[in-house]
Amino acid sequence: MGGLARVCGILREGWVMAGVLHGVVAMDGPSGTGKSTVSRRLARELGAAYLDTGAMYRAVTLACLRAGLTAESPAAEISRAALAAELHSVTDPSAPKILLAGEDVEAEIRGEAVTRAVSAVSAVPEVRDALVARQRAYIDQARAGIVVEGRDIGSVVAPDAKLKVYLTASEEVRAARRNRQDAKAGRSADAAATLADVQRRDRLDSTRKTSPLHAAADALVLDTDEMSVDAVHTELLRLVADRGMVS
Ligand code: DC
């Protein structure tokens, strides 16, 4: 089967679904839950766009660092530098990337300096307002469906999303996943330091005043501690089909 009628996956029940996603899938949750992997895979299989909003916060953080600012700089200076950043997200799930003034900064935004500073930058209300507006513009531009991943997609960015999923996993499992990811990408990976960083970012992301990390009231919570990527993917396919989002 090829062309438009692509095979999108075999559901647990054993039947084959073919089709294209319509509407917005909001994928929220802390880091290390496998959000990016399953979001990209879902978008790829259902011919949808994919937006990584964490990459947008990371890219404006990089812009702040390049402007000589730090996580401790005054919020007004952080928001000035962040708002001046010329961002472009490529929403192809097969090759997603983010451009800063035309430069591909996908690798640099995953490095330690950005990871350390991003929670502080993303806690600045003016930064959030500006990025939420851009995220909504990408959602409006998506011709068919779009899978959007982040922390506040179901609660703030796209409260009308037809499907909202909140992925969770224990701190230990998330730190181990992040470690494997870092090692694979050639970044140094110390288990204790990664766990401490996961805990630090969780604390900052869930206690900030503006849009703290939490599951939207109508989000479906999936604990992925005991779930493989395949199992989460299968569950997501079942959910989008259930909500009539595939044609
Ligand atoms: O998903 P990630 O680890 O790349 O996200 C980087 C940071 O951006 C994370 O610490 C929280 C923040 N973030 C956010 O505040 N809101 C979003 N929608 C996405 C990410």
C-alpha cells in the first residue's frame, strides 16, 4: 500500500489503519518520558506536521547566551534578547529542526549550557507569551493535522486540541533514558548528574508562576515506566482513531 493510503500501524486489536491525521494532538509531560520519539513517530505515520516547542524555548535561550546573558540576568534583558531572536521551526517530522537567524542550531540547543539555562528563560512571562503566539501560528498553518509537544500545549497553547496526552515516568527511568540519549549523541553522560538535572528542571518547570507544568484536566495520563515506545505508539494510534481524528 502506498501514496495517500499509507499503512499507519497495526492496532492492538489486530486491524490495520490507513489515513491522515486531522486536528491537534497535544503531547505534554516532563523531559525523558519519550515525548519527542512518540510524537515524531505518530506525526510521521499519519502524514502530520510536528512541532517541538521545547526546541523553541531552547533556541531563544541560546540567543540569550550568545547575547552574553545568563540564567541570572534580569528578566527584562532576557525577554528583550529572546523576543529579538529570529526563529524558524521546520515541522517535517522526518527531519525536524530549528533555525536561529537562518542557522541550524539543532545540535547546539541540546548541549549543557542551554539545558542549564532554559528553565529560567522559559519562566519569563513575556518570553512565554511571544512563543505561545508563534506556536499557535504554526498550528494554524498546518494544512492537516499536527502533533505538538511541550509542557503547556493542552493547558495553554491549544486548549481545544482533540486529543491531549500527558506522558509521565519516574525520575529514575527518565534520567536513565536521557543518559542513553546523551551517550548516543556523543554528549558526556553521568548518571547521578543527569538525575539531579532532571529533578532540578522538574522543580523549576512545575513551580514557575506562568504556565507551570501540569496535566490539563482533560488530558489522558500515560505512565510510560513499563511501556515500550511501540506500546505507547500503539496506544496513541488507538486514541486518535477513537476520537475520529484519522481519515
Ligand atoms: O522538552 P525540552 O526538554 O526540550 O524543553 C526544554 C525546556 O523548555 C524545559 O525545561 C521546559 C521548557 N518548556 C516549556 O516551558 N514549555 C514548553 N511548551 C516546552 C518546553
